[in-house]
Amino acid sequence: MTIQSIDLLTLSPTLVVAVGALLALVAELVTGRGQVALGVGLTALVVATPLAVLASGEQTLCNGADAACAYVVSPLAVALQLIVLVSTAVVLLMASGDVSDGTIPGGEFVFLILCSASGAVLVPATTDLVTLIVALEVVSLPTFALVALRRGEPRAAEAALKAFIFSIVSVAVSLYGISLLYGTTGVVSFEQLAAAATLTDPTPLGTAGLVMVLAVIGFKIAAVPFHAWAPDTYQGATAPVAAYLSVVSKTAGFAALLLVTWTFAGWSEVWAPVVGVLAGLTMLIGNAVALKQRHAVRLLAWSSIAQAGYILVPLGAVTSSVVWGPEVTDAVIGYLVAYAAMNLGAFAVVSVVARRDGAESLADYRGLAWRSPWLAVSLAFFLASLAGLPPGLIGLLVKVRVLVVPVDAGLWWLAVVMAVATVIGLAYYLVWAALLFARSETADDEGLTHRLAVRSWTSTVAVAVCVALTVAFSLAPSLALGLVDRL
Amino acid sequence: MTSSWLLPALLVVPLLGALAMLLAGRGAERWATWFGVGVQSAGLLLTLLVMAQFSQTQSGSMQMVVEHSWIPELLVDFRIGVDGISLPLVVLTSLLGWCAAVYAVRRVAEPGRARAFVGLLLLLQVGMLGTFMALDLILFFLFFEVVLAPMWFLIAFWGSGERRRSANTFILYTVLGSVVMLLGFLVVIVETGSADMVALANGLGAQMSTSAQLTAALLILGGLAVKTPMWPLHTWLPDAHTAAPTVGSVLLAGVLLKMGTYGMVRIVVPTLPDAMVSIAPYLAAFAVIGILYGALASYGQDDLKRVIAFSSVGHMGFVLLGISTLSVVGINAALFGNIAHGLITGLLFFVVGGIKQRTGSTAFADLPRSLYASAPRLGFLLGFAAVASLGMPGLAGFWGEFLALVGAYHPLVPERLFYRVLLVLAAMGMVLAAAYFLKVLRRVGQGPAPETLLDDVATDEWLSWTPLVALIVILGVAPFLLLQVTEPAVRVVVESVAGALP
């Protein structure tokens, strides 16, 4: 066995983020100011983003003999890494208000977020099941601490515990699944597994193993029935952390799903129906339960569950006529890109409004358009995008793109379920949007503690970035839908 | 071509206007409605230029086409143009938009907020014009969706009564319809590999297998039928009309409903001819049920706006009947009926809005019985519009319905006898329509001497309504002015179906 060659430039996106995590922690210790830690973290992310693009098509950590590499950056992986890096940067901007008023400690926060993000950057570049699960755990473990990090909020600890227990169980199940797959095939690397899957028909043991691996991914993306932790956890965490969980953590989960489904493309008759049913359940239940929510973050939690259902649709529609390939992956990536921009945007507004007005329930948003017209217009725009209603064009177009796949596959039930789910979804986004512009009946008003907190312009920058991205995607949808081809 | 900037400008001008209203400060509240009139006047002017550039002899082919690659991943091109089928609707939209803007100068519905009101009207205008100009299936769908949010806001915030519930019903119903329509479009795109409406209409769509055509046609027609609305998918309409503010009702009835029937003529008939031939008799049956149902239901209403709303179901039934004959006469009748209904029902809703502004209600129980005496000019306009609506010869409403019946006598589809039965039933519907409008006039107009006088038609109302009155008369006396524009384009459509006929 020869020594593995290590190409640091190829690995650099992961490394820069990980080193940034440490530096942020040190920076706060030295200066005593959380904002400095945020600055360090942002710098690391900004540096890592072009490095990720440069590394496209490279591979490293190769074993000389058979040239099997442990870190391979396909264009698909770069697209996912970009979503992770940019989204994390937006989350940091969003959190600056909470850091400066001491709701969350800056150094620890940035450290944990970047640790988790380095895992999320790693996930799409992994090449075997074991590394994949380890990388997914690198994403998850810091998030439990992040959820619990909220000072003076008893619900945070409970929320963190809930996510932790769900995570542990799902990881245990998936490790068992990996052992079954290893037992049947004798290999863990994706390429060798893929070769085995094309040569042999699925065995009962292999099928069981594969379904178990899907369970941990189901947990990460909060797909029904693995979603029960998400609403409580999102609600207990601060808005930026909830945003991180709903976008970055989910993106890591979808990256894992793409890798696993690619590996077992030969067994698509096993996993595609499972993913299809998950998609259908997730869309319907996510949207139906969201209808009843009256708490802003909780509503976004259920909405993000439902949105994950839409993203599952193309993979669920893989059949004999529609094979795993660009038709499927471009739909997934396109939706993820658009979802990141519009969902982070919604969370960013919620974060600003929660800090400034102490708003938590939807009723607190009544008449926001009179207090802060721009925030209200931005939020309405993001909600329209999530609902798939113009002027949120990109939200509509990615839904169309996703819907192409089941129609092409002739999978009518899935297409119809998605159509119905979209209509249900529209209802609750509308209720919220209507509140924004309603005249507030209780004039300036009990419950709303006006402008208690320090105003933080960086949180507003987060909103502006998301608006800019969503508008850019709406005008030039190819930026999202054709992202992989450009990398 | 030198005039290629005209159609994009027609979309960009109201879009920029809407953006300006979004960015304008509170000070703009005072001049917002005048700004609206300015933008709509510019739009109307551009429309007149389009009409001047339009070559009537070649109205069967797309003119002033502008193409731009947009989203290759979805096969979507930004492609717009007009022909004899879409041009009249573009003109109608610009005209009604202008009338609405003029009307809004002094009469923004409660609770004011002129900036937002004007901005939404302009955004609505973009969606309506875009729908009629789009030459790409997905682009058509996008514009079709653009109108939803502004109309929802107009009903939910400037409406009356159960406005929030009505607005939600409106948007959820129509979104469900348009999602179903989208599924149909995707079937067409996946089967043919193209979203180009012109290519699809010129034989590309006809190459699809009959079963794929049938699936796509049922989905697309199902979606469009919600918008039209076709019985029994019309249930959102009366509530939306009752709750909407005056200009909302005018544009809803005058333009939005036409997007449904336009889509049938533009997309379904030429693209999916085999399916259309088999579906047409069913469409005709639904159309005639709609005609009779609309007439009977109108008779039973106790609210002016609801009477007009149900009468729309009947009138659109005639339009659907015309389309379902697949004949030159029938489809011409449908397009004529579209325009006539837009003008007449637009005027009706304006007048009823005027009555509501003066009396505070449109329910018969609350209305004075003596409109003719208490506000004679307003009463005259109501009578005029009602008589036009019930299909009086010499006014625009007559030709759409008469020609639809002629078309039903000579349908191109084989089920001739069936169509003749329908013809008789539809003719009865015309008679019933007379009954309910006469009831309205008797109930509202001809009561005993007035208790109090109402303000009669004001100058701004005259300004806003006169174009409609004039066009109703002109098209009634000289229907060929419109028919000679639509005829060549309709011939192209019918030729594409003719090959599919047994």
C-alpha cells in the first residue's frame, strides 16, 4: 500500500472552513468580542467559496494502486458545496444581532456553525458509505449544541435533546444498514457498490440495508415520517439556527441522498418507490399541518418539511423510463438553490422582526407593512416564492422543473399529489402574507416590545442578500436550474 | 422589423409603473391615481400603434414576434407576438385597463391606499397582456399566474363583505386549475420536446399519439375551464365578483375570464386536434348546461353583482359552445363573444359599482326601486348594458351568441343531431337571459316616484364608460370590423383541426 497523496488545494474548501472555526473561537477569546468571531467566520466562508469552484473536477486522497480516491469533487458536489457555503454565510449575517446583544455567545456560535458546515462541505465529496455517515454526523453533532446555545430559553435544551435522540436512533439504524450492505456486497465504496448493484439483483438483505441507510437521510432532511423533531427543535432554537437546520443541514442530507441513489441506481426499483412515497407523505402532511400553525418559526418549520417533499419528487420518479441522471439531479439542485435563497430570506425577516418587535406568533405580524414596509414586502416576496406564485417566479419555475420528472416518467399519482400539495401550501402562505398588510387593529400595541434590542444592520444585509439572490434567480432562472452545467 | 419593440414595451411600461409605485414614498399617495392614468394611457397609445402596424391581410400569422432564449433548461423561450386571435383581446385589455385607471382617479375603493391600488392594477395589466401575447407554453402559464396575486390583493383588501374568504376561494380554485393546466402543458412538452405554441399548433402537437393528446387536452381544458368558468367549475366566480371592488370586478369579468377561452382556441384546438374532436361534444354539453344554469341561477339572485356574475357563466357558455363546434363560424363567434362580453359586462360592473357607491349596497332589498327617476342617466346606462347583455340585435352582445348558434347548426364535428338539440336549448337560454335582466330593470329601475334623488353620472364616469358604450354600439352595427380581423386566424386554427376529422 502506497502513501496517499494529498492535494491540499482540492481539499481547501473543507479545510478553510474548519480552520475558520478554530480561528473564530480563538478570535473571540483574544478580543472578547463576538462580532470579531463573526467576521473571521464570514471571511473563511468567503475565501472557501471560490476555492470550491476551483476544485471542480479534482480528486484527492487517492490510493495509488487502484486510484480509488476518498475525496472526489464532481460538478454536482461543487453545486452542493456552494449552496452550503453561501447559505452559512447568510446565516452568520443573520445571527449578528443575536450575537451583539448576547442572546448567543459569538465565538462558540461561529465555531459550532463552521464545524457543522465543514461537514456539509465534505458530504457531497465523499466516496464511501462510512465516510458519508461520519461527515453527516459532523454536520449534526454541532447543531445540537447550537440549538441549546440560546441563553435564557428553557425550551432550547428540550429542543436540542429531541433532535439529539432522533439523530442517534437514525444513525444507529443506518450503521446497521451499512453493515448489512457490507455483509451482502463486501464493499463500502460507492463505485464498487454501484458495480455490485448493476451486476446483481437486489437481495432481501441488501434491500433492508439500503432502506435503513435512507432512514438517516430522512432524518436529516426531516422527511415524513422522520420529521417529528423538526418543529419543536426549530421553535426552540434561535431563528438563525433554525434557518441553518432547514437549509444547510437539509442540503447535506440531499447530497447524501444523491450519492446513495447514484450508487444504487441499479436497484432503483427498490428505493425509488420508497422515496416517492416519502415525497408524497412529506408534501401532503407538511403542508396540511402547516395550515394550522400560528407560530411564525413553527410555520416555517412545517413549510420547510413540505418543501423537502417537493425536492424528493424527482428522485421518487426514477423509473425504467427516467434514469438517474441530469434530468433528475438538475431538478433537485435547482430546487435546492432556489429553496436556500427564499427560505433563508423568510427566516432572515423573521429573525429581524423577532428581535425588534418580539414577534413570535403570526398575529404579531399584523400590520408589519406599516411599521417596516420593506421587511413586509420582502417577506411577502419570499412567501410568494415558497408558494410558487408570481412575482416569486423562481419558486414557481423550480416547481415546474420538478414536476417535469414525474410527468415524463408517467408517474401520475406523484404529479397529482404534488399539484394538490402546492394548492394546500398556497393557503397558509397567503394567510401570513395577508396579515402583513392588514391594518393593525390594536394600535401600537400590547405584546410588541418596540425596538428594545439593538438594531443590527448586518441582519438587514442578510435579508437584502436573499432578496437580491431570489430576484436574480427569478430573472435568470438558468442560474439555479443550470448551475451544475456551469461548474 | 422596426416595430419589434412595441410588444415588449406594452409589457414593460406597466411593469415599470408597478415598480415605481412600489418604490414611491408616501407623498405619492396624492398623485398615484393620475400616474396610473398616465401609464395606462401610454399603454393604450402603444396598443394603437400595434393596431396600426398590424397587417390585417396577414392576421392568420404571428406578427411583431419577439424571441429571446430564456431558460434552456426548461425549453422556455421568451417569445411573444400577436395575430388575429390575440390582437382584439390585447386591445380589450388595454382599453379596460385605461377605463379602470380613469375610474380609479376619484374612486379608489375603501380603504384608499392609492399607491398600492394603482401598482396592483398595473401588475395585473402585465399578466393579462402577457397571457394574450405569449407564444410559449410555460411563458403563457407564467403570465397566467401573474394575475393571481394582484387580483387576490384587490379582492382581499379593497373588497367588501366576505372579501378575505372570497379572495382565498378565488385564488385556491384558480391555482388548482392552473396547476392542472400545467400538468397538461408538461405532457405536451415531454411528448413533443417543444414548448413553442406556433410550432405545436402547426402540426407538431398533432403528431402526438391520440391517448397522449387526450390526457393533455383533458388536463389543459380542465384547468382553463376553471378560469372561464365552465359549469360546474364556476363556483368561485359569484363570491369573487360580489366581494371585489368595482374595477376588480370589471377586469375579472372583462379580461380574466377570457384567458380561459383564449387558451382553448390558441392552444388546445390547434395543438391537440384529435383529442379536441372527441372532447368537443362533451364540451358543448357542459357549455349548454352552463347557459341554462347561468340564466336560471341569475333569475334567483337577490344581489345585482351576483346576477351579473351568473349571467357571465351563461355568456361564457355561448363562447364555449362556439369553440366546441370547431367550425370557422363557431370559433369566430367565440372570439366575438369574448370581446362583446368584456365590453358589456365591464360596463355593467362599472354601472353597478356606481350604484353601490351611491347607495352602499347591491342587494335588491337595500336598493331604491326607482333608478330611472332618481338618477336617469345612470338608469339609462344600466338599461343599455342589460339590453346589450341579453343579446339585443344591433348591439355587440347579439353577434357572439347568434353566430355561436349558427355554428352549432353546422358543426364540423360528426355529432350534428346532438348539436342541433343543444342549439334549441341554448336558444332557450337566450330567452331566459331576457327574463332575468328585465326582472332586474323592473326591480331596480321602474319603481314608484323617488324618495330621494341620487347623484347622476359624473364627468369622470362618463369619460371612463363612454368608450365601452361606443364600442358596444359600433360592434353591434358593424360586427365585420372585428370579424375581418379574427377570420383569417380562425381559418388557420380550423384547418389544423380539419385533418383530424373523420
